[in-house]
Amino acid sequence: MKKILISTDIEGVAGVFHPEQTRAGNPEYERARRLMTDEANAAIAGAFEAGATEVLVNDSHGGFRNLLPDLLDARAQAVLGKPRYLSMVAGVEEAGVTAVCMIGYHGRAQGPGVLAHTINSFAFARVFFNEQELGEMGIYGALAGEYGVPVAMASGDDVFIAEHRALFPDTVFVQTKRAHGFSTGVSLSPSAACAAIREGVKSALAQPKAKPFVISGPVTVRLQTQSTALADLFCQWPTLRRLGGDELAFEAPTVEAAVRMLNSLSAMSSMLR
């Protein structure tokens, strides 16, 4: 049995450039979530064409309930809603998962990519694991790696790919757009992006080369926040230590523990919105 996990974000989807497209409550978002669902379906099709017998699709954006279940390929099962311990790679813990594909991903915070951020654009400016700066692909790729599962394929803009190629040298990357700034760039058409994603997933899984990306614990996490007020708030947690006005650090025995702490801090940040 070949079980595949597809993790889907929205900022790296073709045609998505503005924050309004990522936030519920407006027509721009409703259209973008359809584009996100279409790219997820392209990845599902590629996985089955490569011989997958089971596909899980993890909705990994915002509140984790963006994919349109009635339009999702009926052969797949959807992982929806939050909170969940493994967040953007929930499902990787299931027996038999052999690879992760990351669709619609984006560059890390403070970088020049389209809609670039790391986990929470309000809260986190930069995230380091053992002094290695990581974006979401690095963080969640390492979490998948802790379960022995590689990232076989990923899609997003050119900045996202440039930031992650060295960490994931054998991953198949599909470029959906070129970034000219935070909210501007040049995109493939949705249909062309879906065709490229389908082929990318198929080729990545048909001849797998990727190996798990592993960060061995214990992990020292250094976090730069978006404001000193956020650092004040986060350091109410007794095991966090203040490094400076907007910087703090904590120790975690594993990547999973580090991710769970980061997501807890992300949730805490809502107090200051």
C-alpha cells in the first residue's frame, strides 16, 4: 500500500497575491479557496496516477477549513479543522504514509516572496531551529522527517523554491508564480499550474528519491516576534527565556514538541490583536 499525505496551503497557489484572497468573508477568498481545491485535486490525481492506494489531504491554511469538500476528488480523504497536534502535516502519523506533497506553500517571513510569512504573520518575524532559519516547509518537513516521511514534492513561487532547495535537494519543486514583491508577481494560469502540479506529483512518487529531512533533538528554538509586546506576552510562559526586546528562546526535546509550542504561542498572540 502506498499512502500519500498532501498538505495544502493557499499563499503559493497560482493567481493568489493579495491578503484578501487568504481571509474568509469576501468574494476574493471564495474564489481563491476554489483555486486551492483545484490544485489539491491536481495533486491527488498525480498521486493516484503514480500508484497511490490512499491519499489524505490536509487543509493547512488559517483555520484549516478552506478546501471545498464537495469539490474534492472523491478518492481522497480530507483532514480539516483545528486544533491538531501535527498541524500542517497531521496525518503523517498514520501507519503506511510514505511521502508528503506540499501544495500552495510560500516563502518564509521577512523574505521577498508572495505573501511570505512563517506560521503566523501577526506574531512571528523569524524562526530558527538550532540556529537554522526555517519557513513552514522547513519546520513541517522536519516534523514529517521525525516520523520518517520525506517531502517528495512541493509547489509555490520562485522565492519559496530558492529558500528550500538546499534543505530538500531531492524534492521535486513546481513553480506556480514569480514573486515581484509581497503582493505582486507573475503567475501561471490556474489550469497550467494544475497540470504542472499533477505531473510533478506523479513524477516525484513514481520514482521516489527524496529522503526525510531530519533535525535531531533536542531543539533550541529562537524566535523573533513582530513586536516587543508579543515577546512580553509569550514570556509569560515560564520555560521561555528573553533574549532581547523582540527575541526569545526555548528548548524542546523534539521537533514535534517545538511545533506544538510555536502553535500554542500563535494562539496566544490573538490576545493582542
